[in-house]
Amino acid sequence: MSMMTPNLWLYRSLSRFRWLWGYKSKIMVVAFVGIHVPLLTLLVSFLVSSTFPMGLTVRVLIIGLCATLAGTICTLYALRDLLAPVVLTAKSLRDYANLRALPNLPTEFSDEVGLLMSNTSRTIQQLDQVIHYMASYDDLTGLPNQTLLSSRLQQRLSHAQQKHQFFAVSSFAIGNLDAVYSAFGKESSESFVRAVAQRLSLQFHESVLFSYLGGGLFTAVQTHSEESTNRAVLAQTILEALQEPFMLDEQEIYAVVNIGTSVYPYDSTEINQLLQHANAALNQAKQLGRNTHQFFASEMNVKLQERLSLENELRCALARNELQLHYQPRVETQSGRIVAVEALLRWHSPTRGWVSPGTFIPIAEDSGLILSLGTWILKTACRQNRLWQEAGLPPIRMAVNLSVHQLRQDNFGALVGDILAETQLDAASLELEVTESLMMDNMQQSIDTLQALGDRGITLALDDFGTGYSSLSYLRRFPIDTLKIDQSFVQNVLSDVGDAAITKTIIALAQNLQLNITAEGVETQEQFEFIKSQGCDEVQGFYFSRPILADHLTDLLQNGANLSKQSAPMS
């Protein structure tokens, strides 16, 4: 132990006595013993060695004891008061730990105990500031978080009510944050968010209250003193400030931003509703495209409530057996034989009737329900194909569309393997369809996942080809077996020279890459004849059959129907 380090042996020794529970009692005992032992020893020694009569000796002894006791009491009282700073410091620490009460200790003394009090007071106040900052500000951006935003919005609301002012609440999101994360990683995506926050803070200084809520979502609040003020100026300035690129890993990255705005007091006089309305306007702006701004309108609230209601019903639809799969045949162009079917999800609500997939699929995507729905679709489709095989029907591929959320799952390959094992379906009888935009969302992870699926023997198809990136460099990297021409080109091949040329080019490209090629959306015989003449392998569309129930498709397979010359009715 260092010579400068105080020795605690006496403190430890006294602490073993339970009746000495307080630090003050330990000091009193030491003081009492320290005063009495020397004095009494001296007094007794003097009396024993003297020749005084016994009565005088006893009297002197009593007087000495009383004097010693009186002196001890005064000493103990003085020590108690001298220990008050230590006791007060300990109490301040307990009060802060239990009640978050800041200390009020004197700081004008310069001795050891005075320094203890002043340092304790300063340390607790600094600690409280750190705790308050951590509880009120976002670690990544340094901007106010949700808690502080609500508090300051309430202050703005009170001030606006007193001064009859107006203020705009804008929610805006970085739309390409996931793409940056996929391309550059977590650290770079965080640097991207931090750079956006810094640029906005420098641009607006303290005139606008910014906050960061996580996930690339920001909120901005600006007060207007006059009703005639252009309430769109905040959103316009934000969009202009973020037009310039950001440098990320020595590359220029542009922020894709959508903004939704609500205005006090027009849209609401309550903080939570203003924030909700701004988010509703943000969702509407996202549907308008990149770098757009939208003000809240009451119709949005109606749509939002309808969307939430639909989401709640969709959560129960699977358990209530309201969901079913319809199957659309895919026909070989040369023979007219059904070689594959595409499983398509349908929802028949007892209150709404048939709900369009274009309505409920995006809701499932946004809410995360697509994961459970996707698993159910995959398992149901594989089980149905196995039933057809066990019935001795001609072997066909079962095509199932994948969601971006499914492809992001770390265990998706194992999940598909488990489903194939459970349904006893051969991997070659399953085809999984992905879109170009889905592949681009996290390209390397998507490639790795699809490669693992392909290694199992599963057929992989690139759906809606021609509507996304359609880059040959990307196509060369994708581990796919089939290209599907989007129906938007097929429908106009006879009337639009451009669509006809694109269709021919895609078919030729697939042939050169030795890929299977499928045309979607074939509705007339003329379209079919054109597609067939170009060497397309398979076709799919209403000309042959609408999506139908499994029982109806079973009849087609049992009858061995040649669909190139007939159309099957919808179930």
C-alpha cells in the first residue's frame, strides 16, 4: 500500500461492532477512549502513590471523573458539529441517488472537508447534466430526441397560444438510408445521418427546432408570427439544403427526402395529433415520388384510419381462414402444356368482400405481417404441389413470389429447406420469384441468399424484368434461371413499336444467356402468336386462364387440357 493512501484498519476494526453502526459513533468512541484513558490512568496512579486519607482520595477521584466526563461531553459535541460536513455530504449523495435531488452544499471552504463538499456538489451537478443530456438528446446526431421534442413542442404550443402565432411541424425521412446501409455498411450509414443533421443545424441555426427519432426520421418545427407567412418555406428550405451531395467513403451520395407537414392551429391544437398528421402527410409524400412535400389534409386522416382498420383485420384474416391461394397456369408455348403455376394470394373479407392484393399486400409489407403470410403462402403452395404429385398428375413447378423482408431474413434459406422437408416436395418443383428492385435493396445479401437457394436445386426467376434497373452487369451477377417479361410490355407489343422492340430484345438476351424466358400478361391470341414467334419459352395470362382455385386447376391437370387454344374461367 502506498504511503499516501490512508490506512483503514481502525475503521474496519470498529465496523465489526454492530452497535457502532454510524461513522459519528465511531468518532465518539475513539474520542471518549482517547480522553479518558490517559486522564484516568494519571489520576489513579497519583492517588495510589500518594499518602492521602481514603476519604480525600475518593473525593479527588470523583472530582477528577466528573471533570473528565464534562470535558468529554463538550469534546463530543464539538466533534459532532465538526463531522456535520461529512454527514451532510453523505446525505446529499443519498438524496440524489434516491430522489434525483441536486445538492446544496457550501463551496467556500478550502480544507479537506470543504473540498469534499465542493467537489461532491460539482460532480453531482455535472453527472446530472450528463444524465439529462443522455435522456434528452440522440446519441448519433446530438439533436433532441422524442422526449425533449415533446417538451419543447409543448412550450411552443403555450407560447403560440399566448402570442396568437402559428407553427409548422414537418416530419421528413431519408428514403435511401437502407440502400446506403446495404452498400456501405452500418458505420457509413450512421455517418450519412450525422452529416444530414449537421448540415441542417448549420443551415437553420436556432430558428428551427430539429429532432431525430431514429431510423432516418427527423422532425422540424418552425414558428410563424403571421398567418400570411408561406408555411411551405420550411420544407422547401430543407429540400434545397439537402440537394447538394454528401461525401461518403470518397463517393458522392445524394439524400432522398420526403416531407410531410401539419400546421398549428389549423390541423390540430394537440401535440400528438400534430405529429401524427405530419407523419400521415409524410406517407402521402412518399407515394408521390422522391424529394416531395405534402401538407396534411383531413382526407389523409380518413385514409390512415382506414389503413389501420384494414391492417387489424388482416392480422386476423389468416387465423379466420379468410386467405386463400389462387393458381395461374404457365404454359409452354410450343406444346400448350401446363409446366408451372404461380401461387397468388387472395383475401375474401366477410365485411369487405374481395380485397385487392394491391391494397393489402403493401400494408402487409409495411406492418411486417408479410413474414408470417409469406411463410404460410410458401408452405401452402408446396403442400398443394405435393398433393398434385401424389395424385399422379403431370409434374409442374410451383412459383412463389418473395418479399424483400423475407429475403432479408438471415435464416430464410433454412426456412425454405424446412418447408420442403415438411411437405416432402422436391426442390426442383419449387420456383421462387424476385423483382429487380428487391434484389437491388441489398444486392450482395440477396445474391448470397439466392445462391444458397439455387444450390438446393430451387429454380429462381427474375420477375417484372425491364421495369427496374435492367442492367446487364447486375443481371450477370444474379444467380437466376428464368426471366419474366413484365406485362406492361407484352400488352402493347402489337401497338407500340418500342414495347415490341424491348420484348424482342429481352427474349434474345435470355436466349444468349441460356435463361428460360416467360412472358406475363398475355391476353389475346395475337399477343400469344407474336410472343411465340420470337422464341419465348413460356407464357402466362388471361388468354389461357385467370388465377383459379386448386380444385379447378386439378381438373385442368387431370384432363390434360391444351391451354393454347382455350381459356379457363375464373373460380
